[in-house]
Amino acid sequence: MIRQLPTDKFQAIRTPFYYYDTALLKETLEAIKAEANKHDGFIVHYAVKANANPKVLRIISSAGLGADCVSGGEISAACDAGFPSTDIVYAGVGKSDWEINLGLDRDIFCFNVESSAELEVINELAKKKGKTANVAFRINPDVGAHTHANITTGLAENKFGIAMSDMEDVVRLAAKLSNVRYVGLHFHIGSQILEMDDFVALCERINELQTRLEEAGITTENINVGGGLGIDYNAPDEHPVPDFKAYFDTYAKHLKLRPGQKLHFELGRAVVAQCGSLITRTLYIKLGTAKQFAIVDAGMTDLIRPALYQAFHKIENISSDMPCELYDVVGPICESSDVFAKQISLNKTKRGDFIAIRSAGAYGEIMASGYNCRCLPEGYLSEELE
């Protein structure tokens, strides 16, 4: 898809920059809505942490998704982009008082609470404002996921959520507090999950927990299963849109929803990853004693995933049709970990060639930093360059 855009469109833009395929983003959003709407009570929120580019957020909000936020800044960004505050859920293990107050002032749909201490603070702050806050409890289901250890969140050893053994107690505590209202349970087991069996295991655990609550006389209006659906980093052109049908059908088949119960999802990576590419320019070809390096002007400050997670991204030379050679693609940052890929095949590359690092629409621009006093990369929609 990147190859369809002439590189002369990029000549006037300072590299590195993020390029977002607007048509693919809209196609992905339509697929999400089409599959979710096949099931009664399925509600999709976009996980803002994946990409908070204001132009991207506006497209997603206009498609009718809600927002999943993990900071006060994300709540503000979502509201500015047009997400109704009543469709915002707010999670996070360490919510500051000002962030909670912002959520209360915006009348967001729900706080996903991660401890009894947090619940008491929300109740106290809501009482000062004369409001009642909707709360769901994030339960740590001790369910593993086949993904990188740094993005697994549902194990007992992780910092997230309330232990299953404390679930009934914290729900009963909420019932005793005057300014919070229990509206649901929240779960999230990790990210970049491609095996539906991981979601089946979560469904089975939620079924057990719901039965426990009902035996204790507690009913639940909403179940929030988080997100986690992965994408194909190896073949982005062959699989540009994730398999949302299999994802939603898995929950419809295995999760035993009660009559009238709503099921909430928090998709991030699956929404935006494939539509985004990091475009960088080749600075030098350096011949080493055993290999050659393509040194580009993007670095780990612009896309940290390879350095942080050892993540793979498909890399293409979009300026060359020459026969392929092997390169280490590296950046200019003063760190040995500033490497995008080692010994990969690229069309013969020279100084000035544009390199596209694919599937970078999620956790790319949003995680960029100013380390080495570098400028943050800009993000451009494809329609802006037509």
C-alpha cells in the first residue's frame, strides 16, 4: 500500500514522520462495527494509548466508537476529538486526584478501579462534588497470554487489578460507600494476542467469577474484557485488517452474558497499527567488516518498540527497485539498542532513499521521546498528501 504513493510526495516533508493510510483506517473501523453489531450488547471503545494523534482520534470518534483512557491527558484528548464523555472508560493503576476530578467533572461513563484504596479516594472526591461515580472493578484473572512478557497484564504477578480472592469484598465495600455505584467488572490479559484460546480462557474465568458473585447476591450490569487482539506484523499487505469476526465470535460463543448485560471491548493496536508507517530517509550506507548498515534518520526515539520489546516490523525501501541486499537498519541515537532490524533483505539502498517501517500506527508516534534533544515526529494523513 505504501508503494502506491509516489515518493515525490514525501520530498518536502522533514523525515522522520508518520504516514497514516486514511482509507485503511476507515475500512478497519467499518469492519469492527460490522462484526460487533452482529451481537447484542457489544460496545467497542478505542484504547487511546495506542495512538492519540488528534487527526486519527477524530476519524475514530466520528465512526462512533467510545474511548478507553488511562490518564487525565487522554480523557482531555478524547473529549477534544469528539468522543462523548458518557462513552469514556478510565483505567489505570495510579490515578492522581486531579485526573479523578477531571473524570468526575466530565461525567465519564465509568472508572475502572484497581484497588480498594483507589475506590475510597474516588468516593471521597465524588462526595466533595456532590456526584456519584460509576465504578467497575478490574479483576486480575491470573490468565496468561501468548505474547511478550512486557505486555502481559493478567497474571497474578502483574501490578494490575484486584485479586480474585478480594472481589466480593471490594464490591461489598462499594455498596457501603455513598458516592460510588458498582456497574461492572473489568479485565485485560495483555496485548498482541493472536490465539483465540487465550480469550476463551478469559471467558471461562469470567463465567466462574460471575457465578461466584451471583451466589453472593451480587448482579453485574457490564462486563469489560479489555482488548488485546493482535495484528500481522510479518505480512501487513496480506492481512491489513485483523480478524474481528473470529475475535467477537469467540466472546459470543464462550462468554455467558446475562440477560441485558453489556459487553465492552477496548481495542487499540487492532484499530490503528496497520494504517501507520514510519517514513525515514537513508543517511548513509556503512560497510562493516562483516555486514553493511543502512543508517537512517529515524531512531528509537521515534519508534521504540524494536528496542523495548524486540518487536519485528516489516521494513521496505520505497525508493528502489534494485535487487535486494542484506542490511542492518539502524538509527542515529547514541545507544547500541538503536536498531530496527538486523540482516534483513532490502532493495539496494543508497543515501536519500525513503525507508518505510510498516505496521507502526500503534505505539509508535505516541511513544516517541525527545531523547538526544530530538524533535518529535509529525503525523500526516494520506488524504493530506493527495
